[in-house]
Amino acid sequence: MYGVVPESQGIGRPPTRKQPQADGQHLQVVKQQKSGQVVGVPLPVAWGSKEEVLELLGKSTASGERTPLTMRLFHGR
């Protein structure tokens, strides 16, 4: 789960956007390409510790690639 909507402070408009939780884990996959070929895939961690994130998500980019591909296919029709 990405996050939760924070409680309203009672002043002004109540919040509607989700905020990341303190124990959130997030890994960014950045492909390094040279002449159209992938030469490296650094895995910078945005939230959480690198060891925990890699243990949960692994070093493979397969799960991160599948969702955008499926979305492109369905939105193109």
C-alpha cells in the first residue's frame, strides 16, 4: 500500500492525497542504455533500507516492466 490520507487538522481544506507511511519501501529502476542496448540497471532506493527493499522486490525488472506494457496495450485499443 503506497500510503494513507492524513487526518484533517481542522483548519482549511481537508487533505485528499495519500502520503507515504514511515515503514514504506520504494525502489526505483533506472535503465542505463547505450546505442539502444541496456548496459546497466542501478537500483536507487527512495524509501526504506536497500537490503529490505531488495529482499522484498528482488533485483529483477520483470515485475516493473509488465505493468506499463499491459497498460500501453490496453490504452492503445
